[in-house]
Amino acid sequence: MTMPDQREATEARLWPDPVDGEFLAGLRGVVAAHVAPDADRVDREDVYPVAAIKALAQAGYTSLTLPVEYGGQDAGFARCAAVFEEASYASAAVGISLITILQAQTIVRMFGSDSLRAAVLPQFREGLITSFALTEANHGSDIRSLDTKAARHGDQWVLTGRKSFITSGSAAEAYVILAETERGVSSFFVRRDMAGVSTEKGPNAATFGLRNGPHVDLVLQGVAIPLDHLIGMEGKGVRQAVTTLDFSRTVAAAISIGIARAAFDGALRFARDRIAFDRSVFELQGIQWYFAEMLTDIDAARLLTYQAAHALDRHDQIARFSSEAKLMASRVATETASRAVQICGAYGVMESAPFGRYLRDAKAYEIAGGSSEILKNTIAKRLRDLHPA
Ligand SMILES: Cc1cc2nc3c(=O)[nH]c(=O)nc-3n(C[C@H](O)[C@H](O)[C@H](O)COP(=O)(O)OP(=O)(O)OC[C@H]3O[C@@H](n4cnc5c(N)ncnc54)[C@H](O)[C@@H]3O)c2cc1C
């Protein structure tokens, strides 16, 4: 019989370290202490995992890619992806809580004025929780025109409108939002405690997967913000948001890899222990083929994800590789989670088992953060750019 410590060693050998072992050991310790124990409750009760996020922030994992001068570590994106993968192995809800932080941080880091960067970026090291609010009731994949408006009045911008379906919105202390101005769509940094900002839990706030608290509506009623809270140039918001999504799609892929690995390991443990027809389920060749296919798919998606992470560091075909990675990893996660349920039989379907959570989280990530169809459009557009007609 396989002992638990032997099992852990087997699982470690199954998944080669994508970054240095010392970094991973520290990370896994924090995840085991602060993320894993609460994962089922966060999903069941649909609450924001505040304690887990604050613990990860305190250990420096929410500000890894920021420059040192802003409290970051100037780390490469492979380490960043490893944080998302390991956290999501335990809880994809924590993964998407981390991603809305990375998105707000990335757009301010890349496009914000010096004064906005100096005011905002060091706060991430202290655990600032943020949301990235693009979607509106009438605008999802297409954000080129918006119903939320911003107008300049003297030395302020005044924002009015409603953003929908905002991940982490229930706990966010600040939001990056897109609004339409005279010169097109622009992006703004808005703090929760500014006058006129509120959140509402609409009828569509609860999702069946990626449950990190209600996906609230953000309501802006004549919110006056300083001029430097316009992020970068007026009218460039869509370009900035798309660039930011190109960055975050790679770590979104890492979230899906975390889900897929968790489903695979859970199914493998079950198949080794479960006896049917006088042998373990794992000894049945039909079941072994399932595992062989799953392992191949996860390995391939994982390689693509870390290739995309290195492409981020090199600024090389970012949109292409991040879209490919998310497209493939999200599909592999859904297929793996579904297969894991099948392998585990009735146990796979039980609410007390984690496989339903894996399946729900995996499927939701084929839509959130750029649907698979939109990703294919992006990849095809890059292909057309490389090979113009
Ligand atoms: C769990 C979850 C969390 C989310 N969190 C956030 C958040 O934090 N912030 C935020 O701003 N938004 C968030 N969203 C919203 C998300 O970004 C949108 O759902 C997504 O952009 C798709 O928009 P839509 O739902 O309006 O679908 P639509 O745009 O209405 O599309 C409907 C269908 O048509 C397809 N489609 C649309 N355009 C094309 C095209 N050109 N070619 C081919 N197919 C196309 C889509 O892929 C989809 O299958 C979240 C969504 C989910 C599910």
C-alpha cells in the first residue's frame, strides 16, 4: 500500500518544478497554511477570501512583478504564474481574487502617471484588494462603446454609470474602470471610499464557479476624482485594457492548470485506493488510458503556460501566447475535471468531494477573462498580422 509521504513524493515527481524549488517550497507552505484549509467554505458560502489574500500579500506574492521601488520584487512572470498555479491548486477562488489585483496593478504600472503610480503601487505590498471593471449589462466581449460616462469638470473627472459582473467587487478597496469620454473609452482608478461609489448585489451576482463572493454591480453616481486618476491618455482605455488582459490571460491559464492538477491528483488517489473486480481501479487499462491522456494534456498546457510567462518577460508575441495558453489550459481543466468525476464514480459526484468545485471553476474560466471564442479571434488576428494577405 502507498503511504501518504510516498504519495506526496510521487505527486511532486509528476509535476516538474516550473521555477526554483526554494521559491516553490515557501509558496506551498503559505498556500497550505492560509489557502487550502478554507477553500471549500469560500466556495460553499461564496465569500471573498480576505484572510488568504492578506496572507499572500504579506508574504510578497501579490506584488512580485512590481518594481522594487514600489515595494515589489521585479520578479519574472514564471514565478508569478507559479503563485497562481499553486494557489489555485488549493482554491481557484483565491486564484481569481489574485488576478483582479494583478490586473489593476498592471494597468497602473504600465500606463499610470508618476503621481498615480507613486500613490497606488506601494499599497499592493500592504495588501490592497482591487477589481477590474470592464463589463456592463449591455457590453461584455465588445467594450468599444460604453454606457458609463466620464466628463472633465475643471480639475476633476466626474464618472456616472454602472459596471456589472465585477469579480472581487464585494471586497475591493479600489477599482479600475472603463468609461466613455469625449475622445473614446478611457480607464480610471476609483477608490471605494470616494463619494458616489457603491456596490449592489444584483440578481446575477452568484455564479456556479469561481465563487469568491458575489459578482457585484459597481454603481458610480457623479463620482469626482482627481485628474491623475485617468490612467494614461484619454481615449486609449480599450487598448490599455486589452494589453492588461494579454498579461493576465497567462496567469489565468496558470489558474486552470492548478485546477486540472488538483482534479488529476484527486482522481489518481481515488483510483489507487478503490478496489473493483479484485484490483485497484487504477489497474484497469481503460482507466489508465484516461490518466495517460489527462497527463499528456496537462503537461502540454503547462508547457504552453510557462512559455507564455517567459514571453511576457521578453515582450514577445504576448497576445498570441497568452491567448493560446488560456484557450488550451481552460479547456484541459474542464476536460480533466469532468474525467476525474467519471473515474471516481459516485464519490466524484458527491458534494463532500471537491470534484464538483473543480468542474464548476474550470468551466467558468472558459468564459471569464476572455471567452474561448474571443481568444481564438485574437490568435487568428496575430496569425493574419504575421501572414498578411
Ligand atoms: C466568473 C466570471 C467572472 C467575471 N469577472 C469579470 C470582472 O471582474 N470584470 C469584468 O469586467 N467582467 C467580468 N466578467 C464578465 C466577462 O468578462 C464577460 O462575461 C465576457 O467578456 C463575455 O461577455 P458576455 O458574457 O457579455 O458575452 P457576450 O459578449 O454577450 O457573448 C456571448 C457569446 O458570444 C461569443 N462571442 C461574442 N463576440 C464574439 C465574436 N466576435 N466572435 C465569436 N464569438 C463571440 C462569446 O464568446 C459568448 O460565447 C466575468 C464573467 C464571469 C463568467
